[in-house]
Amino acid sequence: MKTRSLTEGAMLAAITVLLTVIGEYLGIPILIIPVPLALLVYRHGLRLGIITAFASAGTASLVAGQVFAGLMIIIWGFLGVSLGMALREKFSFFKTFVVGILADLVITGLSVFLYFLLFGKNLFGDMLEMIVSGFEQARGAWEGLGVTGEALLRYEQILETIPILMKWGLPALLLVSAVLMTYVNLAVLRLILRRMGDSIPWIPPFTRWRIPSFYTLFLLIGLLLARLGDKFLAPDFFQIIGLNLYLVFFPVYLVLGAAIVWYYFQTKNVPKFLRILFVFLLLSGMQLLVLSVVFLGILDGVFDFRKLKQTEDIK
């Protein structure tokens, strides 16, 4: 058993190093770097996971030729170790998910601190400059191609909105990012463990996703505070709260509405072409469709379109 754990540790360490080096050379973070460490901790315990994390960090620093790569493994490894321990302790999906979100927020704080130590700059400030610069270059390319009118005006509005989102909506953006990061890593872990004949606590199928109906109040309060702040020049504090509530719960109800639509796609055997078209239009940000799907998600708290409450009452 000890030989087996050491073999798996070496293999997963190599995978961790490979993912990190790929991320360094491509200039983008690899979202599933925590997965190998989470798998190792889940199967063989915390001690081997920590040893593997430091061994991977040292190897990555040598391969990439910089200490930063190794430090990133240590930082990102915190999420892997946290998820692995939560699963090893047989936490429910909800508790494991919360552990992952908190760990990801800690990772963000450590990344900001490390960036400041290395470069003496604000990580989010530099990210904002990069994003705005990228959008401005894209706008120049659009103008060069002769794009004018409403499309260019909409692009200008997006460009003006980005600094506001980064300044006032950063807490919500970090929370949404932590949720997505945790979900992606748990989904990949679940897929791997299923191949290995193991299973972990999971959520119901997408078409049965739902949230308590009172959550609608948070979205409405967010919209109200943002509107009041804009119309009556209320303190920035109210607008910040309103914007963050909106940024958190708008995507929640967008996903919930999409789950309802997908439920009817399945029950009515809607052709795959129409399903693909729906996903494409939704991801492309078609305003009328997005708002309709969000509104559908809000109404589900009242009308229970999929009759999920009745099913739970019967059980």
C-alpha cells in the first residue's frame, strides 16, 4: 500500500508540474492544477499531499526556471488539499463546496500578496489595465474593419463599464469566480473518481436545480439600491451593495432559468439543433433572451414550473 501511494504521489506530482509549466508558457492559469493534489489527499491523506505539493513546487521552479511557478503550486495547492480533506472526511456536497469557495478566496488573497511582494503593484489594477487595453485594441480592429453604429456604441458602453465593475463589484466578481473554480475542480474530480470506481457527494441533475424562492429578494434589493443610488444620488455605499447583489444573483437566476428551459427541452424532445441554438444565443448575450431566461428563473419561485416542490412533498 505504501509503494502504491508513493507511485500515485509521484505520478500526480508530475501531472501538477506539467499543468503548471503549461500555464506559465501559455500565460494563463490552468484551472485544474488543484485536482491532482485533491485526488492524492482524498486517497492517501494530508501528509502525502503536502509532501507532494512541495516536491512539485521545487520541480516546477527548476523546469520553468523561476521560483514563481513553484510558489503558484503552493498557493493553488491550498485549494486541492482543502477539497481533498473535505472529501476524505465525508463532507456533504454543500459543505465541500463551501470549503472550496473559502479556500479559493484565500488563494486570491495570497496571490495578491505575492504579486505585491514580487512587483510592488496591485494585481487587480494591472489586470484592469490589461483588460481595458485588450478591449481598446479590439475596438481599433473593429473600426479598421468598418464596424460602426449600434455595435460599436455597445462596445463603448462595455469599455466604460469595466472599470466600474472592477472598482465597485470586485467582491461579487471574486465570489462568482470562486464558485466557478470550485465547481470545475469538483466536477473533474468526480469524473476521475467515477472512472476509478469511486464516488463523491454530488448535486441533482441540472434540470432539477432550484433555490429558495426568497432569494429573489436579494436580486430585487440589489436592483432597487442601484436604481436609488443613481436617481437620488445616494451614498456610494448603497450603489456598491446593490451592484454586488446584482452581480451575484443575476447569474444565479440566469442559470436557474436555463435549467428550466433545458427541462422542457428534455421532456418535449426538442431537436438538438434548437438546443444548440439556444445555448449559442444565450452565451452570445442576446439581451432579450437573457432577460427572459432570468425572469423565468424568478417566476419559478412562485409557479414551480417543474413541480419539484410537489415531488419533495410526496417523498
